[in-house]
Amino acid sequence: MSNPLSVHTDFSLRTLNTFGIDAIARSYLQVPGVAILEQVRRDPVLGCMQRLVLGGGSNLLLTGDFPGLVLHMVGKGVEIVDGDPASTAIHVRAQAGESWHGLVQWTLARGIGGLENLSLIPGSVGAAPIQNIGAYGVEVGDLIAAVHCFDFDTGQTFTLDHAGCEFGYRDSVFKHRWRDRAVILDVTFALPVVWQARLQYVELSDELARDGVPCNDSASAPDALRIGAAVTAIRTRKLPDPTVIGNAGSFFKNPVVSPELRDRLLVDWPRLVCYPQADGSVKLAAGWLIDQCGWKGRSLGAAGVYEKQALVLVNRGNASGADIVALATAIQHDVAARFGVMLEPEPNFV
């Protein structure tokens, strides 16, 4: 006989979202593994409720109370799942409830490189494939071999390989075809046996140079652990700690535009920060665009733009989700009016 589910009602989510928004969930349940999901699906009441799958709450903006069931993924565990000496990759499997930064540290402590550029990104392992998190020239999708999921429609588990995840810039199949249906249980990463440093971002190589680490000499190039420490130092200096001031990290995606628009913008904005992409498009720096509109450090009520990084919106006190939305909308309007570019938020609005 199944154990009764420990469902909490009228549960505050304030400590479970990094913005610190005080929203109430009608029902809340911790999920350590697939057995709980199977019970929820069979339950005549819970199985029919609207669902919100919650990880670290770092890519989420709660715009009001949630009228359904919050499933909080808390399963823990990290392991190396193969030891084939002939393989070109080390396969590491992590449960959805693991801390993302904790996983990065786990790999680096064992001399396994690949994830170091993604150090200190807040959130959980299970959320990483959904958003295809990325930083300093690395996207997690490039390092994912498989994602194991539970299908609420069928009650079965299934696994998507790398191609099946359809990774794109801050995008994946989990935002589309599998949205509201699949719950990620664990993720398997393929990390390189023959590791190479990714130092194309000047900010990262400059940080290492300040620490006396040469980046141009292959004989004394930094190892993955040193790079991870440099990324952590940069992010600590630039971004607010969500335990001190509520935020969801980068709030807007870097917009991707045509070369023609880039060229038109350069006429009036010769210092435009932009990055050519492999497909011929151009990525603009959203933070730079926002800064040029004068928003850095400004506030609308209790919602504000962080003083050190215009890409980060913060909760300066008791901001509501509606306050954050109002600020984001005002920023979008100003950037569109000045540059002809519409910024797209990164967090999921719930």
C-alpha cells in the first residue's frame, strides 16, 4: 500500500524563489524521486491539479499566488556512470534536486573539467537543461548526453538523448513540446577526457591574469579548478547574492539581431557591444542596452536595477511579482524605443 503523501496546504514560497516573492501555493509537496510523482498522478485530486515543478527557484518570477500543486524536486545524488578507458567522455549523472554549483564543485574536486565556466550559476541540476544555461562561452546543452524524465500523461519514464533535447540559446524542447508534461528526474553529462580551457571571453582571461595566471602559454595554462575559481570571483563581484537581495540573475536574454540592424546601430552607437554568431547573426549585450537607457541603479518602488549590473533586476524589500513585471516592462519599452530591439525575459512568469 502506498504511503500517504505529505502535502502542505497554503504554503509560502518566499524562501523557495530567489526573488524572495511572497506567494502562496494552494498545495506543496517535496519530491525525492519518481515514486512520489507516480502517486500524485494516481491521486484523484492531486492528479487533476495545475502543477508547478520547482527546483532552486532561480529562474522564476511569481506574479501571484499559485492555485495548484507545487512539486519541489529535492532528489540528491551524483555519480560517475561509466569507466570505459577508451571513451572520449566521462559520464556523470546527477539527480534533479542537486544544487547546480554543487555539481560543478563535485566535478572539479575530482579533476573533471567541462563545467567550470558555469560556476556559481544559481539553481538546480534539473532546471539546467530547460533553460540551457550558459556563461562565458559555454552552454550546458553542449555537455548533456541524456535527460531522464517522468511523463505525467502516460505515467512512464523516458530518456531524451542530446539531439532529442533540441537545445538552443536559452531554449530546449522542455519549454515547448514537453512543457507541463515532463518532469526531469536526472541529467547525464558527457564531460571531456581531453579537456581544453575556454577562455575566449576577455573578462575571464583578464581575471586570471590579475591573479598571475598566464592564458597565452599552453605550458602553464590554467586548469579547470582555477578557471572555476575565477568565474566564481567574477560572478561574486558583479552579481548580488540572492540570500541578501532578491534576484533571478540575468533577467533578460541577450537579443540576437541581423548584421544589417547591427550596422545601423553602429552609426549612432559606435561602442555598441556585440558578438558575431556562427550562423551569421549578431548577439547584442542586453545589459549594455539597458545601461545606455539610464536604468542601472534606478528603482520603481521596491523593484530596482542592480547598481553593478544592469541586466539584473532586484527586489529591494517587499516587491511583488507585479512590481518586477512593471519595472521589466518599462525597461523593455525604453530599449525598444531607443534601439529598435525588444528584450525577452529569461525567467518563467508564473
